[in-house]
Amino acid sequence: MESKKGDRNLSVLEFFKELQREYFVAEIRSKIYPRLKDKTYFKERVMRGKKNVIEDIAKKNNLVSIFSNQEEYDKFRLEIYGERGKPKFQYKNKKIRLEFEEKDNLYYYYIKSEVRVFSKEENREDLGKIKFVNLNADLIEVELENENIIVTNLNNVTRIL
């Protein structure tokens, strides 16, 4: 389902940037989707296809990319992954958003997944596993390694990938 630049009505430079963001989203999906078929699809087809187009545009236009420059890599990765909380999943159009948004949320906050939990009050992070999620209320219940159970905002929880 690789999209061509013309489908998006973006300049070449904006398309180039968007592909780099989408590369990291595909990387996340390859790690959180539980089925081997999905993992393989995102890693082998989507990530590889985006990498080829990114490298082609970079070469033709003498641009640095996430594959040729560590600072670019770090900048785009941080933009998508963030410091903590759910990554900023990118959707190139409404159809893709409808197809993937619910699954992205479900699989990112998959029950029993290992997470880091940030506590603002104590200014520290603990490790634990997801027990329950309420996406509508932005709340998550996590069993910490010390077996305590906490309920916190989704923004305080980062999946260990």
C-alpha cells in the first residue's frame, strides 16, 4: 500500500519528510502488532519500500536523510516516539486512519505488555506490565515490578519495545 507523492498533494520536500516519519511509524507497528504476518509486512514491505523511496529522493536532490545522517535520524525518531507516552502515529489520509488508528492503540497498549511508568510526584520511572486500559478516559492500570498496582494517565506510560 505504498503511496506515490502525487496522491498526497505535497511538495517533494514535505513528501520526503513525511516518508521519514512514516518509516518510524512502520517500525513501531512492526514491534507492537502481535501477528508474525503483520510484523513481517511492516518490516519487509513497508519499511523497506519507504527506505528505498527516501534514499532515492535524497540522492536525486542531494538531501540528508535518516539513513545518511544521525542527527536527522534522532530528530525524526524523537518526533514520532517522543520522550514518553504513546508515539505520534502518522496517517496519510482518513482511510488509513480508519484502518489503523484503533489497532495502533489496541496493540500499543496491549494487555501484559511491558512498560515504563513515569511518576511526576516522585520524578522517577518504574517498570511494570499493563493490566487494563481505558482509552476513552486516557487511563491505564499497570502492575509494577514490586507488585503494586497504579492507575495513571496514558501519557505517563511508555511501552518497552
